[in-house]
Amino acid sequence: MNLTTKIEVWADSHHPAWIDYVRIALGIFILYKGILFISNTEALLQTASNVDLAFFSMALAHYVAFAHLVGGILIAFGLLTRFAVLFQLPILFFAVFFVNINQGFLSVSNNLEFEISILVFALLIVFLIYGSGKFSVDHWMKQHPNE
């Protein structure tokens, strides 16, 4: 039994039901942030403006918006949750350690973006380990493999 299978078996046997509601809320929040990024692309490009390559900034903006939109939906429904989380982790890692860290904790100027980024990053790590849970499309597909 490899490590991934052991983690999945452990997480399935130790998965409280309330954490599924946290996963759904996290997915909806990430989807909301994706919609905000699409509606205000200039702010996202401004955030990524530290990079001198214009193409890279534009590609990064499209990756972040697309990953948040699709990943938020997948996480909320519990479909390919760990896969969706893997696409979110680099974005939140970058947001926590490079973008929002300069403003610090409880700063008035960042509207708690740093704290929210840390919370979302931590929750993504939790769902990378725990997976989607019983109230998810993944669980339903496991229970009904031929439908």
C-alpha cells in the first residue's frame, strides 16, 4: 500500500461530516474570488506587475482566474477535490508568501487579505489530505460505479 492510498484510507475513516460544509463554503469562496478576478482583471494584473514580462503577467492572470472558477466549482461539488486543490495551492502559496505578506497581519490597507489567504491556504492543505467526504460527487461515484 503506497502512501497516497494510506492517507486516503485514513482520511475516509476519520472524516467528520461538518468538514464537508467547510469544503462547500471554501469552494464557493474560491469561485467568488475567480469571478472578482474576471470582473476586475486590472487589479490582478497590478498584483502581478512585479514581473517584467507582460506575457507572463497576462498568462498568470488567466491561470488564476480559470483555476479559481473551475477549482471553486469542483471543490464545492466535491468532484476531483484533491486534483482541484493541487491547482489552487500554488496560487495561494504565491498570495501568502509573496503578495500579501508585505502588508502584514490586521493591516487596515489590505482588508484582511493576508489573513484570508492564510486561512484558505490552510484549508486547501486540509482538503488535500481529507479529500471530498461523504457529501460529494466523488463519494456518490464510488457508491454507484455503474450508473
